[in-house]
Amino acid sequence: MRAVVLVGGFGTRLRPLTNSVPKPMLPVGHVPIIERLVANLGRYGVTEVTFALGFKPEPFVAAFPDGHCAGVALRYAVEPEPLDTAGAIRFAAEAAGIDDTFVVANGDVLTDLDVSALVDFHRAHDAEATIHLIGVPDPSAFGVVALDDAGRVERFVEKPAPGTAPSNLINAGTYVLEPSVLARIAAGQKVSIERVTFPAVAADGGLYAMATDDYWLDTGRPELYLQANLDLLAGLRRHDTCAPVHPAARVAPDAVLVQAVVGEGTQVGAGARVERSVLLPGAVVGDRAVVTDSVVMGRVGAGAEVRASVLGADGVVAPGEHVGGERRPDPDGT
Ligand code: GDD
Ligand code: MG
């Protein structure tokens, strides 16, 4: 089975982290998001993945130099301009020569979904397209479906206004598609699978969906990216876990780490405390500094306190400074 993985977005909501690292390459438990995602596809029968990219593939080629990611063969399709989700799927599927049933995944989603079960469901229903669903309390930030008793999608609504969603079942970002779906997408144009293609397939009666209660998380916002790391550390994933401290981190013997993922090459000074936080490669936490509920790529000075904040590679907190609820450098600043 072949797959297209969408990795062309800019990761705007994860700035300033994505100023220096593309969203799919940000590590969750020391391993890039995209590698954990591809590992789960490979576990359930995907043998080749095409990354649908809207920008240069160099960081990916450098990270996966032998043309494999998590043991799965890799190809790249780089759009001349961003084609939105459906446009990107068509472009990548053509580049890879896909002419049979295939899998698509949003590149920022981490899930334990058994993809082979989704393929089986798709075939059993003779579907043209099948979507993986997850139930959530507030569906307004997602694609939402109304289903009939047979699992057929009657309606697909992308990001409905709060209070208007037809159910609590959301598009979880993994699909099984027939090649006939590609023919519905205008070539070389910006087309959204969520706003255009899925509603059209649903109207023709060929869109199905399967809900599961597997682990699922969209890593696209800082608090969720942090959560993905802490969940893995806490053992909430079915197949994976991670060590709290990367072997190549330098942590002072009397530093206190509580629910912390401390990445490769980071430094944590004497008497520092890091709690419910992620330190990414490049991070330096000074002596006696306290970091809680934060993601840090930059530098925290001695004795500083950082709470519920995101420091990008160029983010600096001065010695003794107290920071709460900030992003540095400020992505909305000039
Ligand atoms: N190649 C390419 N080109 N990829 C793109 C483009 C593009 O023009 N635009 C977006 N993508 C990729 C993103 O990188 C991401 O992996 C995926 O498509 C989805 O885009 P997001 O920007 O993350 O969308 P979202 O999270 O708001 O909503 C999507 O995911 C939800 C589940 O997490 C939708 O599919 C929703 O329906 C869904 O519920
Ligand atoms: Mg997303």
C-alpha cells in the first residue's frame, strides 16, 4: 500500500518554533513528528510514502539520507506553489504514479490508528473515499461529519461555526482513497479536499467514515505539541514511549526534572527546575532557572522563571527575568 503525507503547511500556529525547523521535523520524544507518523503507517502495511511538500525538501533529505523513513521507502513531490490539500494530493499521487487504492495522512497528526483496519473498512463498504474519525468535545476547529447508520457520510463540514456542528465526530486526518478521487480534483489548481472534494464525494454517496477511540492528537498548536511529548513520556501511546533525557543532553546532577522531555544537546544548569516542558535541541536553561508548561529552543538565563511560554531558537529570557504566556521572538511582532 502506498501513501501520500501532506507536509506543505507553514506551521504558522507553531511559530516561533517553526522559524527554524519545519513543523513535521519538530521532535516529539526526540524523534521528528513525521518519523513517528510514518512509523505508524509502516506498522500497518504502508510500504512507500510520498511527502507532498510546498517547499524545499532539503531538511527532509538531510534527516532521511538513505531514502527511507522509519523503514518505509520515501519519495518527494514539491509543488510549484501551494495547491491546498486536494491539489497537493493529486500532484503527489501523479508524481508517485499512484493508480490503485492509497492512503493519505495529514503530516501533523499523531495517532495509534490501525491503518489496515481503515483499508478493510473502506473495501468492505466499496467506498470511493474513507475518513478516520475521532470524537472530541469541541469539533469547531476541525472537519465534522454527519453519518448514517451504515457509516456513510451524509454531510462533511469544515470548521463549522461554534454550535452548528452536525456531530462531535471529526475528520482525524487519515484517509483511504480510490484513484477516481484524483480525477475529481482540478489539475494544477488550489483545491481543498475538506471544502470541495469530500462534500462532492459525499453528495455522490461514496464517502464513508470509521470512528475509533485510538490515541489521536493534531500537533499544530504549541500546547498540543507540548502535550504530544508529555503523552509519549507518560506511556499513553500504544507502541512507543521515550526517555525523558536524551543521552546527549547535559543536565546538572542537582537539576530537577518533572514530566520533562530534555532534547539532544540541551543544557540544564545547577539547581534548575524543568516541569511539564520540552527542551528542544539548542535550549540552554541557566542555573536555578525554573521552566514550567513551556517549550524552549532558546536560552533561559540564570534564576529566570518561564511559565506557559514558547521560546524559539532566537528566544532569550534574561537572567532573573520572569516570563508568562509569551512567545519569543514574538511571531506577530515586527
Ligand atoms: N503539500 C501541501 N500543500 N500540504 C498542505 C497544504 C498545501 O498547500 N496546505 C496544508 N497542507 C498540509 C499541512 O501541512 C497539514 O499536514 C495538513 O495539510 C492539514 O493542514 P492543517 O493546516 O494542519 O489543517 P487543520 O489542522 O486546520 O485541519 C485539518 O486537519 C484536521 C485534523 O487535525 C483538516 O483536514 C480538518 O478537516 C481535520 O479535522
Ligand atoms: Mg493540523
